[in-house]
Amino acid sequence: MQITYLCAKHEDWIYSNPKQALHFMARDEMQGTLLLHCGQYTEAIPYLGCAFDIAVILLEVDGGENEAMKSKVTSLAGLLEETYYHLKLPEYRNAILDRANSVLQATESAMLSAFLLKSVHQ
């Protein structure tokens, strides 16, 4: 199961406006976290999910080298996992954790490849 929260139009906007997207990510994370802590789990998912997708895109835009964004992807995945836990949706819990792990592994692989290419060309 592959979970995404943003439509293609909004994904394109984030790629074109990464600095502004950072503000939207923070806003959505704050709103989703507030809803989660208030027990409004279903309402929290769109906010946390959009913040997660924005973080994934911003990590990609930064070439996978932004440690703060890696941490953000991990923390947002944890918040989503907790939300799905409260909603008794184990398949969604697993899917978001799998996606976060895939994203982080892909950035590590890309960074290793870039490092190896750079060292070969020196």
C-alpha cells in the first residue's frame, strides 16, 4: 500500500516554491499535532500527511543531504503512525513507516552514489 497526501498540482507547487512550502509544512505539522493531542485523530491525518509529503519533497529538492529534513520526515512519520494506531489502522501504520524508510534509504543510497562518483573523478 502506497500512501500519499498531496495531489499532483500541490506537489508541483512545492517543487517550484520550496521556501514557501517550508512555512506550509510547519503550519500543517502544528495543526495536525494539536488535533492529534486533542484526540481528533481523523482530522489530524490530512495535516500531518501533507506536512509529511512536503518534507519528503523538500528532502528530495535538497538532494537528500538535509539532516534536519531527514529528522522531520522521521518525526512526521512517527506522528502519523501514532494517529493510525489510535484509529486501529495497522495497514496504514505499516504503510507510512515503510514509505518513510524507503525515502530515507533512497537518500542514503543517492548520497553514497554521489560520494563514490565524486571520489572517482578526483
